[in-house]
Amino acid sequence: MTSYDVYHGTGNAFAIVDADEAPEKTAFGTDLCRSLDVDGTLFLGIEDGGARATMTLVQPDGSRAAMCGNGARCAAKWVSERTGRDVLTLETGAGPRRCTVEGDVVTVEMGTPSFAPADVPLAREAALVDEELDGYDVTAVNTGVPHAVAFVDDVRSVELAEVAPPIRHHEVFPEGANVNLAAARAGGGFDQRTYERGVESETQACGTGAVAIAAVAARLGSIPETGEVTVSPPGGDLAIGLREDGTTTLRGPTERTLTGEVSDA
């Protein structure tokens, strides 16, 4: 038997398993995603008494994502509850991410968004910034994983399941892309809806997508290049920090919702 915990960060749900206790990751992770109806399975290996942990994310389709913002927040909370650490570093496929745990609220240092074609990646030599793609003005950015961001008047009025797949699979994205729709809110900040690569459907929240929306808004001049902005997916509010050195942060709540065991057979 292997034990697991289920956490969610603003509605983004993950099963978390101790990597040292888990069987073969891909098959086990996808099975756990399906049986628990979660957006991914996180395998965590704790090191240095909890000062560091290695995070591997298996998605429902069996693919592995280099980074996941809300997953990192849930992972940091899991490590903190096991070790008592309130500051730790997660080793991810996108590089190390420093995390700070304050009660149920977790902040992750998300690195520097990149619009460079080789980093997104894009199948072209020029950046994709506010260009028409399948009927939407799209900007491409990597915030640990590739994202396509389009601003609309009202995210709720769009049939995301219909409009997102052609962009997600567009030939300009050789590795595919997460698709984010954003709309400016009257009181400031942005509404968000995201169709996630690997989940292949809409999720209640996407942390790397929220950072992507803020980064693109700053690039297009819609918001200041530094400061904090609230991005609101269906699952709740996320605070995105834009720093003078170009790096970003992601802050929001986490919650453990379930603990259980599953057979390895």
C-alpha cells in the first residue's frame, strides 16, 4: 500500500506521494489522477531535513510538466507539515523554486518569465507578442512551462473547450502550450480561465498561467512592470508579484482535503 494526500491550491487539486515510497511513477501517477479526479500527482523527495525537496509532476495523460505553480505551493505545504520548515527550496524541472509557508498561504518564487522563442519554445525565430492566432490576439511566454495568453472582454462568455485546443496544438508551439484567457476586472486585476496541457481540459486554477497573464499584461503595458496584481481563476484569487529584477512570485492559499492509501498492485 502507498499512502497519499490530496491538496488543492485555489481549486487546483493534486495527489501527493512520498517519492521514496512510491512504485513506478508514470503509471502509478496517472492511475492516481484518474481514481482521485485530480489535476496531477506530485512525487516529493525530501532532502536536508526538509530544507530541499525534489518535485516530479505526472499529469493525467502520463506526461510530466517541468513546473506547476499551484502544485509547488501544495508541495511546499506538504513538506512543511512533515518537517516543520516554513522556508524551503523545491527542485523542479524548471529549476529551483524557493517557497515560504505562512499558515495555509504559500508563496513561491517563480523565476523570470521568458518571451524568447527558444525558451517558450516556438517554431520560429521571432517572439509571438499580441499576434492573431486562430481568431485571438495571442502572446507566448514561458513561466516554467509554455503558455499562450489572450485578453478578452469576458472570460465567461467564451467556450474554452472549443477555442483552446486549436491554439494549444498550433504548429507554432512544437511542444504544445497551455491556453489562458484573461479579462481585466473593473476594480483591478484579471479574471482567468486556463486550458491545461497534459490535463487536456479546463482547470479551476493554474499558477504558472496566472504568472503568465501578469507578465504579458506588463509586457503589453496594461499594468506597471513592477508591483502586485491579483489574478482570479474560478478557484479563487492568486497574488502575482512582479519584481524590479524581472523575477516573479505566486502567492495563494492551500488546503489538504483527503488522506488515504492505495494498492500498488
